Amino acid sequence: MACQLCKKMGPVISDRHRSHRQCAFDEQGHFQESNYCCGTLMALRHFVDYSERYKKLKEGYDVTTIYADDTHLHTFTYPEEDDLLALMMRVYKSQGRTEGLWVISKQSSLVPRPPQQHEVERLLDHLCNLTAGSGSLHDAQLKTLLT
């Protein structure tokens, strides 16, 4: 496991669910399509559920989701001053695997590429800051894991 959240959360997902977490990032920080319940990506996915965090995020931030059958494509934007424009995440239903992950940079002529771990973590930090104080239990847990 490579990402900070996978390391802190450990390999077992829950007592009831005996599957093992498989980080989406290798030791060099490259995205891997063979992943399951990666801590960083699961935290990012929590921003597109219909919780208080999602409602607070939607007030001042544009997150887009496209649905095609059981596949969802979530698009998050980076802060304006960042060199990246957006991150796209393709998931099947609400299950643990992230099938695809791409970023688009200002220099790329809008050609997507797989992100580096630090680029995804930077977006996650930005989203956490935008929704700070939404009062949800998950926010407190996430803040504890990220520090």
C-alpha cells in the first residue's frame, strides 16, 4: 500500500466485510487500475454522496456526475491557481473499485492522463477545506486520518 489513508486504515475493510484493501497507488505514486477500497479514493468518493458534506460542497463548488447504466463518472475541479484543471473518476455503482482516474492539466490541451498520488491528495485536501465544519462524523474521522 502506498497512500497515507490506506496505511492508516489498514488492510482489513471491516469486521463484517473480510475483503482486503488494495491501494490504487503503487510505491512510486502511480495510479493502478487493480484497486479496492483505496483510502484516498474512497474519501474522495464521499464528496459525491448525498450527505451534508455534498450539500455544502455544492454551494460553492462544481462537482459533476454523469450516469450511464451502473457506471458513474465524477468530475472534480481544482482551485483556479492550480496547474491542474480537473480530475475524473470512473466507478461502478458504489462498490470499492475505481475503474479509471484521470487528470487534465492546463498544459495538456485537455488530454487526460493518469494522476500521481500527490495530485489526488492535493484535491482531497482542497475539498476537505471547502467543507470544513459541515459537522458530519465522517469529516471528523477523515480529518483525524489526514493528520
